[in-house]
Amino acid sequence: MENTVTQKDFSGFAEAGKDEGTYTLHIMVDGMRCAACAWRIESELNAEQDVKARVNLSTNRLVINWRGAKERCNELIAKASNLGFILTPFDPEIEKSVEQTEEKFLLKCIVISGFASGTIMMFSLALWFSTKEEMGEATRDLMHWVSALFALPAIAYAGQPYFASAWNALKNMRTNMDVPISLAVILASAMSLFGTIRHGEFVYFDSSTMLLFFLLIGRYLDKKARGKAKAAAQDLLAMMQGIATIREGEKLRNLPIRDILPDMQLVVAVGEKIAADGIVSKGSSEVDTSLITGETIPVPANVGSKLFAGMINMSAPIELKVSAASEQSLLADIVRLMENAEQGQAKYVRLADKVAGYYTPVVHILAAGAFIGWLLMGMAWQPALMIATTVLIITCPCALGLAVPVVQVVASSRLFKNGMLLKSGDALERLTTIDTIIFDKTGTLTLGRPKLTGSNHSLQNLQLAASLASHSKHPLSQALSSAWNGDLLKLEVTEEAGKGLSTAYQSKNVRLGKRDWCGDVNAPKDDFMELWLNIDEQKTRFTFNDEIRSDAVQIIAELKKKFRLILLSGDRIQVVSTVAKELGIDEYFAALTPIDKTDKIATIRQQGAKVLMVGDGLNDAPALASALVSMSPSSAIDITQNAADIVFQGEKLAPISEAIDIANQSVVLVKQNFVLSFLYNIIAVPMAIMGLVTPLFAAIAMSSSSIIVIVNALRLNRKKA
């Protein structure tokens, strides 16, 4: 297969990194068949200076990070493609098309090999249950030749997925798992043809075709299972495909979403997904933000509101000025973060990579040793060769190579469905070791927004105050307005900058605002936030506090049974102690600066604690970085800037408990997968060397080992957090 990849300029697909002079490139890799393939690509690229490459075997994707010229990626792509792999820019539409084509071809190969196997089996039954003398040599030779007539064309066609991959590897001076499989099928077929020509008894056309049949079924099921594992990110990317409507002057035109550029005017109809990040420039509506925030209640979108790709316009047509193209949108950032997490270098990944590097020489040495050993013990070369063929087939590193990445992909997908974004591949592994959880207060245990408290005001005053407050964007005004569920009064409201709101109502002067403008300056002060309502000098105080997350009491009580809990806050001691006592947190520290928090965490870790820090990623970045593992609640706009290992959306604290449970389940599944893959090789390989396994059984066992590992990983989707 001619390789033309290096003729393409990949620099246009590279993304600038956080540090100056660094770039990242996401690539699809065709031709990977096992962990040894991934290991080979990584070894070749990581040998280059200032280059870090990671291959995700379960999604067939390569991420390259490098320092230097942007065009350097073409040189790196050339090195990988020279190993015999086909590399293309990461494009979900191309990937989907390629996968569909491969699946259809695999199904054709399965049908052809299955038909040939069934047909040959009819002749083989007669050969199995009749002796040479009973059947006659001429009749037996005829059946062998008829079997060859069906088998050889079927093997030539159905074996293409293996033969092409093996040839591509060998011509580039490398090997993969398809090399021993292809060698086994070719040896069995050649030996059968040789036996047919020489009127011999060792003819295995039925085994060769049946071998391919089961191998192809295994590969097809493996492909389907991998597709299910990586579906979450692809589903997100699918939202970024299609056609959008752009306004150019007074004209509207349709444009592929991938061609949207910043500063274009995007027209979004009712019920349509927003195609790119942007700011509302015309119209007013409500949008469904559930994809981004995890919240199902629509939120208002007015002129000046910032919206993100993937949100759905619910109420009325709006127009946006595009601020980021689809590939730079928040949705694309989320997908890339998921991809990065799936590429994480946990210790189990490193172990699997190391084992995969020894696979090729070991499997061929074992096969050659089995062949020579049986010959020395007096066995005929034909059955000795069949034993060697069986060893080539049954010795497979795929299950080991898939043991970790499939679990990582499934875990990342499940976290995302539960409103969490995994940003670090080994975060789950670290999360299983924690014994202490440290919380920030504002924006973490609380929602970071005020809520009306107390009931020392009449309904009439609350309605009047809420009606005034509805004309302001101030957080306290919005909290007051949302506290009233009835109809609002129609008022002509004037806003006094930095003071409050005023109106005339029923011939009375009404003001709502600060204490020193319209309140009682002599009233006792406390830790509550406040607004004052003044109706012709009749003054009413409305107090507010930071709203605690709705499930915080329950989740803290659950976590307290398993972990040491500590609250660190920069707020006043009175406020912090109130929140701590309400939630049942015994250890708390107040009035801390970001540096104080970091020092406190360092001290706790020096005492031997393994700390999970949960805090706002923007304000608490040093504290998050100093913990063993970190989580952060975050608004959608903050996701790409967050310093945490895991970001969770929504207004509940439950994702913390869920993430810990998913982490524990993931590590258990990874260990189970390692045990399953090691047990398979420990049991299967000696049996093959001793001649206790047929090539047909070897094909079934080899395919089954990979499928079992994938199915075991997919159990994570069925477990309850």
C-alpha cells in the first residue's frame, strides 16, 4: 500500500499549547492491531527531543505534543507513517465513514469464510469418518481438491484484513499481531495444498477457513465493542457536524459548521443546536444548557449573553456574533479533555506497554521452539508445524493491551454522562488512595450565590421589593426577585448607580438598596448580606446568605464515614463556622489566603495524608495543584482554565461521591482485566505448545480473550455509582 501521508501538510491542524512555542496535534491511526503497534509508534516519536506522544489503542487515536516550529508535525507524522501506519487528521466524519467501510468489509469476509467453511465441512465429514482404504485414494484426492477449490479463494479474500496489515508491517521492518496470524493461516493452507498435491493425509483446509471465520468474528465484535466504548466523545463531535445559517448583510446562507469563523453572524432558529460559541447580538430567548452545565432548566439568553456550542435554542430566533469556531469551541475543548484523559499514563498503562514491547520476539521464539522440540521428539513435520501454527495464533497481547485503555474510555464516558469531566488519565487511580478530603466553601460547598433568608417581612413588601429587584442584575436583587413566585408589579424604576433602585408606588416614594442609602444605619450589624426596602421611611430589611448545595448535608454525612473532612476558607470565621456546623464538618479554618491554603494542604500531606482537594479551580489553583488529586465545580466558561483533575457540573455535591465510586470500580476492573489476560496466556500457551489445542480452538480463544476484557470493562456502565 503506497503511503502518501507525508505529502499532506498537517500544520494547519495543529493547536497552540499553553506554553509559547508548544503545539498539539490529534491524529487518527489506521493499521494498529495490538498494544505492540501502539508501543512502536510511541517509542519512535518519544525518542525525538521535546516530543511527547501517546496512542490510545481503544480509540485508535494519537496525540502528539511538541516544542518547536508548527511545521515540525509533518516530520513527526512522516516518522510514524514510515512504520507502516496510515495517519489522518482527527475528523469524526472521516472516522465514522472509515469505520463503516471496515465493518462492511469485515462482514463480507465473515460471510465468505463462513460459506467456505460450511461447504468444506461437508466434504471433511466424509474424510473424517472413512479410511483411505474404504474411500479410495482417488475419491479422497478429489474431495481434497474440491476443498482446495473452495478454500483457497475464500482464504485469499477473507484473509485480507490480516494479510494486508501483516504485509504493511513487514515491509516497514516491524511486526504486529497480524503477522503470526497471517503466518499461521498461510502455513496451514500451504501445508494442506502440499498434502493434496502429494496425496498426503495432512490436509487442513477446513481448519484454515474455520480459523479465519472465528478470527474475523472476533475482530468484528472487538471493533463493535471498542466503538461502544468511545461513543461518548464521538456523540459530542457529531453535534459539531452539519449546516449552520449565517447572516451576511441582509442575506442568509447555509454554511458547513466546520467552516464557521469568528465574527460571523450566526442565525439560530427555535429548536436548533447552537453551532459555535458566541455572544447574543439580536433577539431574546431561553436555551437548554444541559449538555454543558448538566442543568435541565432552560436559562434566559438576552443580548450580551454568552452561549456555547451544543446548547439548544428553545423559545425564539436569536443571532450570535461568533467568538470561536467549532474546532475551538467549548464543546471541542470538552472532547479534547476527554481524549487527553483517555490517554493518561497510569502505572497499569505503563506496565501493559512494557509487556507489549516483548510480545513479537517471544511469540515467534515460542512457536519455533515448539516446532523444533516436537521434531526432535520424533513427530512428523506436518503435525509439528500445526502445533507451531497454533502457538502463533493463541499467543496474543491484545487482551493485555486493552486491559487499561478500554476501562479508561468507559470510565471517562460514564463520568461525563454524570456531569463530570476527567482531565487527567491517572486521576482515577490516585482517587482510590485518598483518605482526606479538603473543601473550599464559596462556590464549592455553597453555590456562590445569595439566597433570601428569614421571614420578618410581609408578602406585600416582598412583592414590592421583588418587583423593584427584577429591574436589576445585581446578585442580591436577582436573589430577591427569584424568591417571589407570584406576579410582579408594573413599576417605573430608576436605578441609582452604586446605591439601589427607586420608584413611586401608590403615591409613596419607594427605594430598595444599601443600608446607608435607604436603610437603618443604626440597626445592629451581623454576617448576613442585606438589602433595605424603604417605603416613605418605613424600613424593612431583607437578609441573604450563600446558598448551600441542596445535597451537601447528605453527601458530607456519607463521606464523613469514610474520610477525614476539612473545610478551608478565606471567608470570616463566623460564616465558616456556621456552614461547617450546618454540614457536620468538625475541622475548619477561616480567613485563609490562597497561599495559606496551599501551606495547610502541604502540612497535612507531610503528616502522611493522601488529600483530595475540592475547590474553585480559578481561585484555588495553587491548593488544587498541591493536593494528590483535585476536583472542582465550574461554570462552563471556566472549564478550559481549570486546574483540577476532574471538573463537575451542576448544583449538587453528589459528583464527588460518584467519582470516588467510579474510580474504585475502574481500578477493580483494570486489575480483573490484567488477571484475565495473564491467566489466558499462562493457561493457553503451554496447552498449545503441548499440542493439546487445535488451531481452530486457538482462534476462538484468542478472539474471546480480547472480547472478554472489553465486555468486562463495559460492566462499568451497568454499575451504580
